[in-house]
Amino acid sequence: MTAFYAGLIIILIMTGIAGIALTLRIANLKSNTEDGRDESVSGAVRRHSIVLNPIFLTYVIAGILIMGYVVYLIMIT
């Protein structure tokens, strides 16, 4: 392993630790200030909770893009 890759791995580990620490800190602050309930959820979101979930949509769109890229790579080789 070269020094470049070792440096990248160290940076990735430090970024991951910082991300986890900040996430836990923000979650702790929010749990102390709110009861955690969403009061302003619209009726459309309640009826279609999975379809209108932005995280679900992100995974679906990412999957479609990845599959398109794989098909593209298969067709050009």
C-alpha cells in the first residue's frame, strides 16, 4: 500500500468519525428540544408514505442510473 492510499484511508476514517459524531450530537440536541413528532405531514404523504419518501426515491433513481450505466458498459464492449 502506498502512502497516497494510506493517506486517503486515514482521511476517510476521520471523515466518517466526524460525521458520526456530528450526527449523534445533532440528534441529541433535537431530542432534548422536541418530542420528535411531525405535526405538518400532509394528507398526500400519509396516503403514499413509501412513494413520496425522498430517501426511497433517491435509492430508486440511483438504482436506475446504475443499471443504465451497466447496460451502457455492456453495449460498448
